[in-house]
Amino acid sequence: MENTNDSPDNPYTFLEGYKVSDASGEDVGEIEETIYDAPSDVLKYVVVRGRAVPADRIEVHAEDQIVTVPYSAATVTSAPRIETTSGAFDDAVREHYG
């Protein structure tokens, strides 16, 4: 899988700039980048403060341009820094978030 953020095929770039709140409503930052796997048509990660957050459990509130994540701000800010996605990176992210 490759980081296709710059690809015109990434339908999730509209999320970039959305504010991110944790499960308790604390501000975590904003979405800097979206990591989209074009072959499987799946948004894999959103990037907040340079950290990967799995996209499969986020809640998007488009009208307010806010995304809620089911993790604490501390969990997000201690997550693996984004790098070229690979099986090892995916495993590290899954292990971090449980």
C-alpha cells in the first residue's frame, strides 16, 4: 500500500483541516493528512500531529468539520509517527491502539 494523499483519487482529502476531539471532547489537533488505500478503496489513517490514527472508528461531523476519535488525546499523541505504510507499520499502529 502506498500513501496516495496527493492522488486525485483520494476521496477523503476533504477531511484535512477538520478539528479532532478525543472521546472526552478534548481537542487533539487537526487532520493534517489522509492515508487512502486506492486498490481497496479504504481510508486507512488520518494523521494528527504527525501521528497515525486508524480511520475505521472515527466519527465525522461534517457540518461542524470535527472528527471524534475513540481514544484519549494522550493515546493519539503517543502513537507511531506516520511513515510509509507497510505491514510492520500497520502492526505497530494496531498494537498501539489495541
